[in-house]
Amino acid sequence: RPRRAGGMTGPRVVPGGRTQPAVDVSVVVPARDEADALPLLVPRIRGALEALDLRWECVVVDDGSVDGSVEVLRSIVTAEPRVRALRLAGRQGKSAALACGIAEARGRYLVLMDADLQDLPEEIGLLLAPLLAGELDLTQGRRIDRQDTPWKRLASAVFNRLCSAASGLRVHDVNCGYKAMRAEVARRIRLDEGLHRFIPVLAWRLGFRVDEVPVRHASRAFGRSRYGPL
């Protein structure tokens, strides 16, 4: 479970979803104010994983949304029992949301992705392929033709260079939120505040096999970034 600061209560379950008896892949989605995107995201996740003939679940963690996301999630989990939704007590940040989702996930493999539709669910199979083949323990997305503002691309490039120089792990897009890993990897990583940006580095330092997989990057469909400038 994520660490709780200052007496914060734990996450609340949005009624409707059900824990699946056996799961191959858990897709963990942190979401803040993504009421418009979520109804479009879930059917695409379903289509991608059913095409791979994998048993799946989706765990959405609402990080203090104020835009009606909770009502949207109630509707989604009622219609699709393989989706489970949790609500954090206020805005606790992306690391806490991911930690909560990882703690709830039941799959042998976990896929982490953002809710804003910039990560394409149709490419889940690309991230999973090296894991299913036993070649890697964690696949990190590398966004090709990144659809962000020039400032955001510059900030990310500087961050990636500094991170590679400091850690020794040669990846080009360490902060890409789209990644897949074996469940053991996810359980071993401690996600204190802000550490979601360093998941590939943390896994690599624990001795796991890490490499990049090129993924496409879509333009933001709704609003602006909810989780910082990178």
C-alpha cells in the first residue's frame, strides 16, 4: 500500500468492479481530472488485450479529481467488471496513485499508462512482447515523434540526459509513463513522492533487465498535463 502522510485515510473503492480469479495483465492507470478521456480509454485497453488473448484487468486510481471523474468511473465499473477503480483521499500525486494501483493489481505483468490518451493502448502488445518472451523484466516506452510543447520536450531532454549521466542507465525517455514489467519488479520498487519518474533506474539498480521499446505518442485530446512539466 502507498505510504500515508499526516493521517490521510486510505483509498476508497468505487463500487462495481470485481477482482478477477486469474489475471495475466493488470493495466494501472493514475487519473486526475480525466472525465472526458476515461470513457474512450477503457474500450481501447479492452480491445488491445483481448486481441492478445490475455486475461486482464484495469485498475484506475483517481487522484483527487474534481471534474466528475468519479461519476464516470462508477458508470465504467458497472458496465465492465474487469475495471476496478479506487479514490485517493485528496490529491496525493502520481507516485502515490501508482503505488496504490500496483498494490491492488493481481496480474503476472503490469502495464503502467497515463489516462490522457497520449499513450496508445494499441501498443500494449509491443511493451509486453519482450516480457512474455522472457527477454526483459521491464520495458520502458520511448516516445517517438513526441506530441508536446517545445518547452516540455526541452525540459524532458535535459532531465533524461542528467538522469542517464547520474545513474549509468542509458535510456532516452526515462520519464515516459508508458511501461510494462513483471509483477515482481513492481513489488520491489518503493514509490515515495516523485520516484515514479525513476522507475526504470530503480529496477535496473535492483538487478532487473531493463530496455526501451519505441512507442508512438498522440496529441493530448483534452485539457492540459495534470502531472508536471516533463
